Amino acid sequence: MCNQEATAMVFQEIEKPFNSQTVKFPVLKKGEVLIQITYATICTSDLHTYYGRRKSHAPSVLGHEVIGIVVDIAQGGVRDYVGEQLQLNDLVTWSVYAHDHDGKMAQKGFPQKSEDLFKYGHEKVNGEDILSGGFATHCHLRAGTDIFRIPEGISHKEATPLNCTHATIAGAIRLAGELIHKNVLVIGAGMLGISACAMSKYAGADQVFSMDINPDRVENTLHFGSDLGLDAQLSLEEIRQLTQPLGGIDVLIDTSGSAEAMEKGLSILNIGGISIWVGAVYTQRNLSISAEYIVRNLLSIKGLHNYMPEDLAYAIQFIRETNKIYPFESLVSKDYPLAQLDEAFDSANSEEKYRVGIKPI
Ligand SMILES: [Zn+2]
């Protein structure tokens, strides 16, 4: 298959047009797979990179919320996450990183922080080796990538955000522990927040509350499992008055990354409450927290960055079992062809869409 060609849109500089580059298909090494990308979505972190809101490698091929079909498999075959041999034409998603499964960090339970991590959509391109991101016709999966077949009954718009949005929230839900008989507050009503509302309900939460500064976004969470939407401008006392009669807040999932929201959230948690922070992936001011308050109220704070492969497995099960209940397809707006990636980024950034789709073929 080496004489065939792939195209990738290379990110060169902040807010500069993407540069289309064509390369020959790679010769696969042991454990590697070549994917023909069928759909990708622009994640908020792609926007942070493109608009210079965080430091990233360049040149690089962005895009990590992505699905595609297997078009080449290294000699000797490659197994998927559940141990079955991958076949040509399998429709798959994969963990956003490849890592050494026997490495020290993986054995300690933190594969996403492995020493040799290769992160799709984030790597600096190296000569002809450009097929490392989702905004391309093909993606070259490295050995050590956890690959998952996408079950039937999940559309491409539902499946594409699985390996970032939904898997990250599955990680947050794992850290929160048992949700039965517990109430959850989700702060931030973007894509992650919507996933957190629906997944909290799926995981058995009693009441789910959602909070954001944007009333339209709060309203939309009510279609995704939230029982009560809250305006982020409400005072602590007003939030207490609304949530206490329903049992208060046991678990908080912050997807906003707002220091004020995380401080506020800690002071309204019930005794024994857990606060999971997911959104704070950019530089911000330090938080003001009373250690005595944390100790006396038996509170826990847990941070989550990326996720474990098992979280992606849980996310796939979640979407398969809830995509008839919640309108996940509605979160992805119109499709753009790969050649119009510049326009797609403009649209994703300026109109505050949840997700914009890229259809390379
Ligand atoms: Zn992402």
C-alpha cells in the first residue's frame, strides 16, 4: 500500500491558514495501524491551540476527536482493546495517546502520564511523518494505542467526540465513585458539561444540577439529564436555597476551569463531598481555599487530565445505551470538507458551537 497518498492540514502558526501537505502512506512497523479518517470534530482544545490560548507544538496536525476505518495493519496483526484481531474496514476510535503498557506510570495507574506518551493531534510533525492528527485523510496509529471498534447503532456524529469529550467525563465519573443516592452539580455547560450531565444520570445520580453563565447553554443541559439549571451569577445563598430542598450537592464536576466557580463549588458541597476538576487546563490565578473547611467537612478534591483506556470503553457503552434518550447528534453542527479547515475553525470559534464536523472524504 506504500504507493498511495494521504493529505494532512498542518498547523503552522497561530491564526495562520493551515497548510495542506501530501505524503506517501507509511510503511507500518510492528503494532501499527493506518486509518482512513471518516469524521473529525474540532475540540475546544484545538481552538485554544489555534488561537494561541495555550502553548503547543508547531508545526503539527491538530484534531484528536476522530474516527475512521482500518485500511492497513502491520504484519503480525494488531489486537483491539478487548483482544480481538483488527480487520480491514473495521470502524474504530482510539485513545488520544499511545503509551507503553508495561511502563512505570501505566503500572501505577496513570497511563496518560507515561514517559513515552505519543498524543494524537499534539505532536510536532517530523519530516514526512505527519499523519499524527485528526485533520487529515489518514492517521497513523502507533504501537501502544488502545483501539476500539465502534458498535453498530452509533452515528459518526455521536461516535467522534467519544475519544476526548465522553472518555474524559468517564474518567471524572470514575474518580467520583458511586453516584447512587448522590446529587451532582456540573459547572460549565459546553460539550464536556453536557456529557457530564448525561453520564451522571446514566451512572445513577439522583439529582443532576447544571450551571453556566450562558442561559441558552444551561437550558440545553435540560435535554441531557440535568434536572435543574442554575445561573452562574447566583449567590451561594441562592444556590443553597434551590438545591438544599433536593438534597444539596455531593459531587461537583467542574468543566469550566473558572477559579471563582471552583471556589464557590467547594463551599456548597455537602459533608463528604467530592469536587472533580477537569476544566482547568489553562493558566489562571491561584485559588483561595480554607484547609480547615476542607478537613472539617471531609471534602476531597481530585484533578483529572486526559483519561485511562478503560474510560473510553465506558464512554462507548454510555453512548450506545443512551443515544436514543439524549440528542447527541444535535451537538455537532454542519460538516466542512478538509480543504475548508480554516473556515471550519472560524465557525467553531466565532459562533460558540459545541462542535463543528470535518468530513475528509
Ligand atoms: Zn479534546
